[in-house]
Amino acid sequence: MPQLIFALSVAREMAERELHAEMLVILIDEALKEAKEEALRHGILVDIEEETELQ
């Protein structure tokens, strides 16, 4: 689950850099929210910074 949340965070950052990708960012945000809630239900604490940094 932490890997999924990290991957979604990176995907969100990449989508934010694209033109006309607002809907994609919204969908990724929803997927991130659901993944974090699912992790909490399973007792997994996930502390991913909102701003990931791609090099």
C-alpha cells in the first residue's frame, strides 16, 4: 500500500505539469485519498509529503 500511495503521489506531480490535465489530477487525488484511507483501515501508517520531488 505505501508503494501505491507513493506512485500515485508521483503520478499526481507529473499530471500537474501537463497542460489540460486538471481532471486527471482530480482523479489521482481521489485515488490517493482512497488508498490512504484503506491503509489506515489496515493499520498501516503512511506519511507521504504532499509535495514529492522528482529529480
